[in-house]
Amino acid sequence: MCGIFCSLGQASLKDLPPGIRERLQDRGPDSFQDLKTTIWERECSHPHINRPTWFLTFAASVLSLRGEHLFAQPVTDSNWGYILCWNGEAWRLAGQPIMDNDTHIIFKHLVQAAACHDPELHRHPDLFGGCTRGCHDASLHRIRDAIEEISGPFALVFFDRPHRRIFFARDVLGRRSLLYGLTPNGTFNLASVSGSDFSTTWIEVEADGLYLADLTGSLDQDQPDAPGTSDQGLVGPPIPIYRYPWIRPNPNLDPDGLPSLVSPS
């Protein structure tokens, strides 16, 4: 069991509130780290949208149960800036048993899915957070497919910096906790645990699909009438949150796998 946390806002978070930090550490006594990064306004350029600078904080505690080595979290990639906060136990990946540390394997799996191979990336770095529309969409669906290949209970937050977006999800049965909440200044938070010293209200993230926070503004500009718009999704975050339902057959999920804008900015 691990504790994970992510904060997204237009003001820098200096320190985690003591209550949240203590609760996270209680879930993972072997390691605790936090990581801060910034997405500057120029990185979110779009021809029709002006976006602010975003300040992001990630934190995770680890209880190491598998593998010979401890993999501290958040896990990050020094080349492209991908970040993973993982609370789960992956038994299989794409049908193959996982015998080593699952955090390391899941991170590599997601980075491979997110990677953009479009040559236009280098010719038009200002488009859609660093790549073309087609590359952006293809990468998004590869990530959803990659997460659906995970067998086992999990909750995760994955920051895809090259595309300026944050993915978060729980397994289809909702076996690991993941909550969201807002501070009075509008900062959006995700955490394994709640804390009254940080957000005024904490609500459980539904286990009905992959959620995406788009920092570029390209999705809500290009898909203003996203199908399946819901009034029962995330409430009040500072940017649009999209839900991409799981494709696996399940009577409780949308069958078409189309994106839903669950929280307009």
C-alpha cells in the first residue's frame, strides 16, 4: 500500500499540509518524497487560447512489498519529464505475470505508450503542447489501452509532460482509493487520503474510466461538444477534466468509449 498526491494550481504550493503529509506517510513507511514542477504559459501555447502558468506538486509514500530494490516515488524520467504516482499491485501486464517491482514496470509501460513518434513534433513544437493533433490523440488512446492492460488493484496519477496533460484513474473495480478536492484558492488536488487542513471537500474519483486534465486547452477548443457530457463528474477544477470510459465490457460503463467533458473550466 502506498500514498499518492498531486496538486495543480496557479499558485505554487510551498509545503504539503502536515495532516496530509502524515496520512500519506502512514500508508508507506519505507519512503516519502515530493516533487515540484512548473508548466510555463509559453509551454501551453495555442493559437486561440491564452493559458496561465501551472504549478504542480507530486508526492508519494511507499510500502515496498515486491522486488529486491526499493523504487522511491514519484517516479520520473529525466529526459522528457514524465512523472508517475502509483498506488497498486499489478499482478499481470498485457496478460504476462509481473515478477519484479511493478512500479518500475508500469512506469516504463506508460512512458512507452505516451511517447510521440510523429516527425512533426520537431517542426511544430508549439502545437498541442509539443506535437500534432494526430500524435496527441494517438498517444492518448495508447495510454488508455496501456492502463487497461494492467491486472490488479490500483490508483495512479501520470503526468505526460511532453503533451502537457495529467492522467488519473482507479482500476475498474475501484479497489484503491483516490480522492479529489479543491482549496479555497482553486487549486485542484488528488490524494489517497483526505484532510480537512487542505481542501474544503474531498470526493472519491469514480472508477469508470481514465480521467484527463488538459493543460493546453486544445481538447476543449477542438471538441466543444464532447459526447456524453455529464453533470455528475468532477466539480470545480480550474481546467477542463475529460473522462475516457474503459473499453472493457462492463454493464456499468459507456459502451462506445467516447470522451466526456465532466468538468468545464
